[in-house]
Amino acid sequence: MQNKAVPRALLRPQVLAIPLSIILASSLFFFFTRPAPALAWTRGYDTIVLVHGFDGVSTNGSSAGDDCHSTWGNVVDYLSKAHNINGQSLTWHRQDFRELSYYRGDTNCGRFGANAPTDPRPYGDSSEDLHNPEYTSHCAKYYPEGTNSSQDGTNNESLYHLSCLLDWYLNLNFSSSWNVEIVAHSMGGLIVRNGIYQVQKSKATWTMPSVLPNISDVVTLATPHGGAYGAPLLCLGCTQGGDMQPGGMFMNEMYNSAQNPQSGSTDWTMIGSQCDEAVSTSEATYMSGGHKSYFTSDSPNSCYSHGGYLTDESDSMDAHIYWCDGCTTSPSSWNYWSGAPHSLHHMMYALWLSNW
């Protein structure tokens, strides 16, 4: 395929027009006959790394950031409690959650959970800050797109450079045999995807580490895997907005080379919503392979705004979704399910089960 932007029309899932009675009947049939996924025994014992998304809206060069624990508080709370997963009451045994920071304005990021080890670095020089000198020293000569170190921690820092920092964070904090699972929101998923890809292709070892830990799962919520049209307008032309624009260098590389990248046996889950005002369902699921799903506009109490995915702790099984497994970037048809879990329950299924 030529190295050019994919037309928006091709990014939209084409859902077949099926009478409602048939849809409801088929969804009930699917619900009762879907094979029960085998529990992956390593799940529940891994460290979970949480990567937040884009900030600095409307300002080029903004260093405004997230309150990480506000962003991820419901996610950590949810994973800290027991939930019914495939007929079993399960909780996340490791209780080791790492909330990463990369904007200068990020606050309250770090290690949380009953079993999270004490950060060996001094306060203010946190291990979970991607601009810790231990990571930046390895990426000091890696500034693509004409960026430079003065832009570190702002929305003018290239996603390529952030991916380099993330790779060194993973390499230096976890052994190659350790299982890590990643949950990423919005732009954070692109940082993770590119980071895994850059190590997998083994052509940038002069600045990237040669190996990462086994990343057994990546769950992305509202990540623009197909790019986000108009992203540069969000920040008056900032670098990160340009990186997310379809047809640009970064998104072209993601489309042409970084389909379903692997670090060990990485299982990808991509989640979107028809009520997301920032990232369309097609953009949120536009990567080959993995498990794709999106919440429909008529889904009861579970059609999410861009940040809404991260706050719904309900265990109800009444969400309406379209889903497909292992399909192409733009599948021609989707399966429908009217008894699906809500967003964080869906996330936990994906983290716990090997084929969800």
C-alpha cells in the first residue's frame, strides 16, 4: 500500500443492516454458546503499568499534565477488588500498579497498591517519571522531527522520543522474564505501540534497549490507532498533535510497519465507544489482529465519553458492543453482543483471560 493517509471512509467499520429481532436472537445465542476462555494462569500476578494520554489542549508547547491518581484512581480501585471473571471471583494478586508521568505538570504519579515496592529513587526523581535521568541518558541523541531536549515534558516532545523513554523504563525496572501488563488511555496507547515496535524491529538498538520484559497484555482505551483527524488543531500545531495526524510520518509508520507489535507474547485489546467525542470507533480499533470492541450509542449507562472509560466500576453485564477477534484494520462486519461487561470489567477480562 502506498505511504499515504487512509481516507476517513475506510476507517469506519461497515456494520451490516440486520433486523433488530435477528440481532437480539443472535446475541443471546452467542452469549450462551460462546466457549468459556481458558484462564491464563500468569494473569493476576503481573505488574500493571498505566500510561495516560494527551494533555495541553489549545496551547502549543504546553507542559500541563494529569493528576495521575485522579486519572487512574477508579482503575486502581477496580483492580484492587474481587470481581466475577468467567464464573470465578478474582482480584489482582500482585497489587502493584505503576502510574507513569511524562509531562512536567503531571502530579501524583508513581507506585500504588498493597504490594507495590518502594521506589528506590528519591522523591522528585521518581522511577515512574519517564524523564528520570536513568532513561533520558539513553535517549539523549534521539530527537526525531527536529525536536530537542528543551521540549521534553511538553506537547512538543515527539512520540518517538517518549517511546524511547518508555522502553528504557521497562528495560531497567523489569527483567526480561518478568510479565508486565499495560493499560493505556488515548495517546498513551500510541507511545506503547511504537515502543514495542521499535524494539521488535531491532534496528534502533543504538538508542533503544535490545530487549523488553514479556508484555503479556496491552489494553488500549480510546487510543487513535488509525490516527486522529484534526489532532494538530487541539494544540495549535504541537508536535504530538502532528504525530497523531493520519498521513504524517509517525502514523504512516504505525500503519505500514507496526501492526500488532509483540514483546514476547503480547495480546492486544482495543476498546472504543460511539459516544467518544475525540476518537472514533474506527480510529480506536484500527490495528490488525488483537481483540477489538466498541460500545454502542444505545448501550445502557455504558456509552463513554473520551475520559468516561476510566471511571465505570460497574460489574453489570448489560452493555451493548460490537466486537471482533484477530480481524483486519477495517473489518467488513462485526459481531454484536447485548450482554457485555462495562469498560473496566471489560478491561479486567482482557487482562485476566488469554483469549479475551
